[in-house]
Amino acid sequence: MNHQALSSFIWSVADLLRGDYKQSEYGKVILPFTVLRRLDCVLEATKPSVLAELEAKTKAGLNPDPFLLRKSGQSFYNTAPLDLVKLLGDQDHIRQNLYTYVQAFSPAARDIFERFDFFTQVERLAKANLLYLVTEKFANIDLHPEAVDNTSMGLVFEELIRKFAEISNETAGEHFTPREVIRLMVNLLFIEDDDVLTPGNAVVRTIYDPTAGTGGMLSVAGEFLLEHNPQARLTMFGQELNDESYAICKADMLIKGQDVANIVAGNTLSDDGHGARKFDYMLSNPPFGVEWKKVEKAVRQEHEQKGFDGRFGPGLPRVSDGSMLFLMHLLSKMRPAQDGGSRFGIVLNGSPLFTGGAGSGESEIRRYVLENDLVEAIVGLPTDMFYNTGIATYVWIISNRKKADRKGQVQLIDASSFWQKMRKSLGSKRKEMSDAHIATVTRLFGSFTEAEYITVFDAAGQQLGEPQLVTNTDTPPKAPEGGRLKRVPIARIFRNQDFGYTTITVERPLKDEAGKPVLGSKGARRGKPQADSALRDTENVPLGEDISAYFKREVLPHAPDAWIDETKSKVGYEIPFNRHFYVFEPPRSLHAIDEELKTVSANIMKMLEGLAE
């Protein structure tokens, strides 16, 4: 059964709840019961030996916990002789027996149901005479790992959460990221690390997601590594604010055998659950366009009191969008380069690329990552890729262990055209990236190359064949006689300083009624013309350019009496992503437009003549 069919089947439980529960409350029942059934199925095979071990070790006066974990073959166990199927055998006492069963889980698993506030729902279902019927529904679903693997189970949870979020008008994007976006990010994260990917190398690495959701990013990273090198071990860490997502993530980590103490509940920005810990890899899709007013006091306090010893040293973005705070949080979690360094991927919207002028918090954060040579690449994704927004999004790949050929440079990859239409839209998600699209982006990043699509047209303007992706090491196609080539850049490489500029303040003299400059009487302008604030202007001078030469060339020919107030000069950084991939399309000739109008007019006249007949 595929994950969509499975989630549809689970969704049928809603038919039972209708009337006694509002639609927006369905998730409070369906999600914890789905987790319970999954844990139930995972433990089924080892339950007899766990119960026998419990009896033996209790008689021997030993702490049974480590022995039970070994017998269960998991990082959790249940000591009740009950399971969901056996619960159905005593309809009159199902509420008490369900309590007993859940309480018999080991502490880490029990916490999952406390996060769901599960017992409140059990009481409510019992009062509505629905508890037996709902339990029966879930007892009949086969969620054994042999029938539904961990990947499919993760997709089921994501599908259910998306549906509940739509019904409740919540933000689905706060919960999870499309799997193909995660696969792309994971590819880019690991591509250069041969020691990790080579089969047989028993390496241990850590990965962290500060906005873990249901654990999708961590799971895909783990699956990727297992596929390439079964001997490698990826220890997973995360933090999640939403209790339901946290509970599902924790359940998933339990089943994967991860240490669930590494998954922390709470707000990452105001209460860092992993303190001074550093990581090898990190992934994040933070909420973007969401204000951070609730944590403003704690964040500003850390910024002002700790500076660069804290997480937010470079600067603070405007309160209306906190996504760059997560970028800085991840920067603080990077392992020092001398200890092996780190690489992370983060999904951001377009604002962090260019919002804020020189000296602003956003510009200072960009300045920090570029001047410290931390940005490896930025990949522009297609629009309509996420479940809750159709806006343009970008994957930033950040590393403090760049290879020699990447040092001092940034690669921009425009993958906005790399998509195929989905058969059925899911919320705002109408497009998806195919495996071939992901492979192309991965190859461009891995080879650190520039590339463009070249389309060949003949002398008559007819396209010849499909556009070809040509890198700077390939031999480009040639245009036929009288024909032309259309070039669309896909990947470009820039120096870090290409994104920097100095904002200079250009002053003009204040003049009296006679048109003569008014001279200053004190300070630095004493005896010199006073500035007229109404004529004040600013210019952005590229970092690599001599400011005085720029001023003589661009300003003085138009304003010979102008000067630069050097006390106001500021260095800023922006990454005008779209500008670097803009391709000018010449307008059609007037003759072509005229001919088209004549054709349309003739067709209209024919239609009118037909009506007249």
C-alpha cells in the first residue's frame, strides 16, 4: 500500500469523528493513534521475549531496563501483555486497558503520548462512545515495518499533517519540506565527502536540524548515507517547537534506533536545546516571512551582551522575518575548520539575498558570510514547490571547509526552470523536481562549473532541436548560416567581493538667495560649503572599484560642486540573484506585429460575415 492510499485509509477515521469533533480537531486523535499503531506493530515480534525477560529479571532483583531494550531490538519497549488487537477483546474496559498499555511504554516513548495530550482525547472518545470504534479502525491497519518502511511512514505523517494544516488554516510549511527539495539538499551536502560515501568506511558523523518538524530532513539524510555506505553512521540531532511534530519526530527517531534525547522540544531561537554542541552537517527549512517578536527580547539580549561569542554577533534582521536568525544559529553550530569543519544547507526566500541597505542587519549578516568565505553556492528553486507558498525559494550551501578551487568564490545556480507539473496539486505545491533535475543541479555543483542552455535557431527563426546544457568545458554548438544561438545562463561563478559595495553619501552645497554657497562656521566644514540636505544623494560603488575614480567619472560631470562625506560611507553586500540570470528578449518588430494584427482582423471579418449569412 503506498503512502497516499495508506493516509487516505487512516483519514477514513474522520468519518467516525464527524459530529463529535470539529474538522480542525481530527488530528488530535488520528496522529497519536497512528503513532501508537506504528509502535505497536514494531514491537509485536519481540513482545513475548520482552515479557519473559521482564519476569526473569524482576525475580532476580535486577533493573530490567537494559535487558528489555536488548530483547526488543529497539530503543524502546512495552511491558504490558496487551496490544491494540488484544484491547478489542474487552470492549467494556477498553479505556482503562488503553491507559495501562500506553503507561507500560518505556519513558521516551511515553513522553510522545504526553506531548500529544493523548489521554485527554481518550477520555473524550470514551464519553462519545467512540473509543472502541476508533481503536478497532487502527488495530486493523497493518503498519509493520515489513509492510510500510520508514520512508513511507514518514510520508504518511507528512501527508496527514498537511491535510490537518489545510483544514485548520495553519501553515503547512512550518511542518515539513517537499522530499525532492530535501534530496537535492542532501546531495549537495555530501557530494564532496568521499570518505563518508565510500562503502566500507565505518565513519560516524553528526547531523542537526534546528527546525526539525517531523524529522523528514534528518531521515532523508540518513537514508542517503545508508544507501551509499551502510557502514557509516549518522547521529541525528534536532529541535522542534510544535508539540505534535516533535512527538512524531521523536517516534520516528525511536524506531530508527537514534538517541531520542538528541531531539529537543522548544524554541531554537530563544532556548537553544543543544548549547555549545557543534555538528558535521546541518539542514534547515526555517519559517520565512514570519516575525520573531515573541523571542525579540531574548535574541536582542544575546546579541548585545554576547556579540560574536553568542549566536547573533553579525547583526539582527528586521523583526518581520526571522529566517536569517536561523542562518546565524547554524553558523554558530559549525565545527571549527581545524577540527574537520562543517557544511549546511538552509532554505530561504528571496529577502535575505538583498533586503536592507549597507549597514543594516541583513547586509551585515551577508557581509559576515561572504567576507569569511563561507558561501559555497546558492540554488534558485522553481516557484510553487512548497505546500504553503508559491514564492521563489533558494537553497544556501554554507561551508567552512571549501576546497581550494572554491576559495574566495560563490556559485549561483538558477534551477527555476528545472521542474515538471504534478499530476495533482497539493496545497500551493504544483511543481516538483524530477530525479534528472536533481542530478543536473548536483552535477553542476559538484563540478563547480559555469553552464548555460543554448538553443539553436535557423535563418527562418525555427528552433532546431532541444536546448543543450553546455558547461564551460564543453564545446558549444554552432549556429547555422544566417541562424542564431539563444543563451540562457544556468550556473555562474563570482568572487565574494563582487557582491560588495560601498555606499557613499554625495553632498551638494547649500546656496543663499544670490546663488552663492553658504560656508560653515564650525566643525569640519568650517570655511567650506555647507551641505544642502535636500540635494543629498547616495551612490553604491562596487568594492573592487576606486571610489575617487568612480566619483570623477559618474558624479562630477553632472554635479561639479559635489563632494563625498566620507564619515557616512558604509560597506554593504547584496546578492542580486535574478539580475545575474536575466536574459534580454528583444521586442518583436513593428512589421511582425502589424502582420499579426492584419491576420487577426481578417479572421474577425470572416466570422462576422458568417454570422451575417
